[in-house]
Amino acid sequence: RRGRGAEPRGTRAVMAAPPPSATGDPSPPPPPPPLQYSVLLEHLVGDKRRPRAWDPAVFGGIPCPPKSEEQKMVERVMESCPFKAALACVGGFVLGGAFGIFTAGIDTNVGFDPKDPYRTPTAKEVLKDMGQRGISYAKNFAIVGAMFSCTECVVESYRGKSDWKNSVISGCITGGAIGFRAGLKAGVIGCGGFAAFSAAVDYYLR
């Protein structure tokens, strides 16, 4: 039962909490602006990105000592065109020899004498023919490898870039030089074929 001078229920709670302006308290801070991802991406992947120096010592690794003059000289020799040409020549010789021996091993006419086709060849004659074919393939592969590697190195040094165009240009020059010995048409076909093959190999390796 409520008396005559009683206040309505809930009035005391409202009067006990004055507004913030009456007590002098500062207003709450405004909410932070929304994060703009475009501005963030400019500092991560855009032009405003700062390059970082990756020091192995910072990540707990072993710091690399400065290179000596002998090491720099060895690197210059290994990156030179004559060294690359010689390395490609040796690799081509080995690869060509292996390919020649393999093709001779699966050829059924190895060791047969065209003057006497009914005579069965001996093992010595078969091995001799396999060796001759292997040497022939090895020489051809060595010449092609040295020409291609030297031409690619010269083209790369002239252009100052390392991309697929170097392989295409070098392949065209190498294939054309080999094919021109048989005529103009063979040189054009060799240029186009070797350039396409070089582009395919470069695309697969990259």
C-alpha cells in the first residue's frame, strides 16, 4: 500500500543518476576511424614499401663473412662466357656420347656389313660401331652446346637482361648457323626449329 507523500516507483533511481554535463565529466572519446586496407596494402606491396635487409644474424643464423678477392675472381671466371661455353661443350659431349650409344644399342643394323648382309656380325664389330656412333653424336652435341651457350652468354651480356628472349635468339642463331651449311632453306628451318625448342625448354625450366 502506498502512502500520500510517496514517490512513484523508479523516480528515485532516475534522480540519483544526473546527466554527465551536470557533473562536469569529459565526454567519451570518439570511435577510431575504420581501417583502410588500401592504405595498408600500399605500405606492404606498393611503392611505399620499405626494403628490409635480411641479416642472418638477426634470425639466429650464422653471418656470412665478406668474400675475399680469390672468391670474387673464381665467381667472375665461372660466370664468364668462355667457362660457360666449355662447360656446355663437356656436358654436350657426355650427353651426346650416351645418346649415341643408346641409339646404337637399339638399332638392329649395327655391325652388319652392307656388302655381306647375311653374315652375322661379331661382338667386336658391334662394339666398334657403337663406339663410332657414340663419338659422332658426342662431337655434334658438344659443338651445338658450346655454340648455344656462348651465343646466349653474349646476347645476355649485350641486352643486360636474363629472360626467355635470350634463349630464343641464341637458338635461332645456333640453328641457323648449323642449317646454313645445307642451304638457305635449311638454315631458316633450323633457326625456327631450334628457337622454338629453346623457348619450350626455357619455359619448362622457368
